[in-house]
Amino acid sequence: FCAAWSLSEPTYVQRAPVNDARGPRTLTCSDTFLSEFGTSLDPHTVICPQGCLLQSTAAPLIGCGIYTLDSSICLAAMHAGAVTNDG
């Protein structure tokens, strides 16, 4: 997706999540985008468990707003403000 660059008129990209008949995928704190979805470019709906901030087994978090494919999905969601440590 390419969009014109403008500070006065931002372009927002919004896409509906993949329609998975099984519903949202329940993750562990260590699941990464690459391990769960490969190199998919589609958005996905997931459920994160409680307490990922306190688990040392979580995958690393690399990025800010845009995260590497090997970052923990749930930690990235918390960092971005999409979920809390309560899941």
C-alpha cells in the first residue's frame, strides 16, 4: 500500500483481520508473529494471556510501533497500548 505523504493530511491504513473460522488465536507470551503466522501480511485477531510482563520466557521485543517478526506479539501489543498485562 502506498499513500501520499503529508503532515497536514495523514493517511491511515486500516484492514479487517483475516476471517478465521476458528476465531481469535489464543497465544502464549513467547509466541512471535513469525512462529504463528509466518510472513503473512494480513492482520490477525489474537488473545493474549495475563502476566506476560513478568514472564522471562517471553520472546524479546524489538521495535516501536512497528515490531520485528520475531518479537513477542503480546509484548508488542502491550507496548503499543492495545492490551494490558491483564490480557
